[in-house]
Amino acid sequence: MRKGDEVPVHHNQPDLVDRRVRVQGKPVDSYPALPPEAERGSLRRITVVGEEILHRPCQEVTEFGTPALSALIDDMFLTMHVADGAGLAANQVDVDLRLFVYDCTDEFGVRHVGHIINPVVDQPDPADRRLIDDAEGCLSVPGAGMDVPRTDRAVARGFDKDGNLLTIGGTGYFARCLQHETDHLLGHLYLDRLSKRDRKDALRQMTDRRESVFAQRATKAARLGH
């Protein structure tokens, strides 16, 4: 999922909202603009719509606490940052595992940063569910953006890289991110939620803009020494 599609922060947001950055769901007093994982990571190629790995369910992670898993998360954070992403799933870097990373703001402008493994998303009961049509883009559909209906709240349950249980709740754009990235791990892109006409429009946007997007990513990577 890409940054830049966020809806404006609510002006009537409660004064008592804790504005601290949430890392793995917990507030911290300070946090750098570039996550430490990205500082350690190596850049990977982002897969593009049409590649087989994006269109089938990913395998569950069964081994936790390994150096390889930590390195993958680091690489995903750097790759997401270079591509100006708000979220990135493992199959978007050609790895067949149920894992995604995120760096995204919620409806109150609070920043959420972290990763989650083998996630399952819980959505509100139908009676309490509110669908919001808002702009959505995807790093694997470079240059395209369309309105997609998503619930305004979501909770993702899974594990961290050490196998500890993890529950991450989100509202607004962050709720959209949790749903979008979990869809990836099930083999779905946001294009699959569009009408045939809108999907065709999105693919046309990608054809027109993808080279410009790739150039921007290359420029940012070079600036960071990658």
C-alpha cells in the first residue's frame, strides 16, 4: 500500500488522543522518521501485478526467532520506505510467507509502525460496520489509484517475529492498510475488489505512469546509498 492516499485527519479529533507513535501497537516517547529496520535492511525488487506469487495464498510462517526472518523484515521496511509505501506484504518482495510490515497513520494522524505474521483481520459486526470509499494504491500496481470500499475499523491478530501473540487495531487509513495487506497474503490485490471497468482504468493508469514511479524509486534508493 502506498503513502499519499491518506484522507485528511479529522478536525474534531478528541483532545485526549495519545499522539505518540505506536510501535507494534505500543506507544513510544520518540521514534525516528526512518525505522531502525530500514536502516539495517537491503533493498529488494517489488513484484508487479500479473506475477504468479501475488495471485495465490501465501504459506504460514512456522519458524520464529530466526535471523532470516529478522533480515526479511528489515529488507521489507527499507523497500517500503524507498517506494513511499504505507504497507508491504512479503509476496510483494517475492517471498511466499504470511507477513507484512507497515508505517501508516490512522484517522487521528497517529503513526503506527510494525510487522505482523500470519495475520487474521477481524472486522466489526455487520450492524456496526461502516464502509468507506476512499482512494487506495498499491506498490505492486505502480502509478494507479482507485476508490475502494473498506471498513473504517479493523483488528489484525497474529504474531511478532519471535512468535509472541500480537493484536493490532486500526481506524481510518490504518484500518484500510491492515485490510489491504492481509488481502495480499490471501492472494488478492485491491484490483480484485473493483468493477471490470475500474480495474481496466487502474491498469491503464499503471501503464501510463509506472516508468515514472520506477524512476522516483531509483532516485530515492540512490539518495539512501542503495
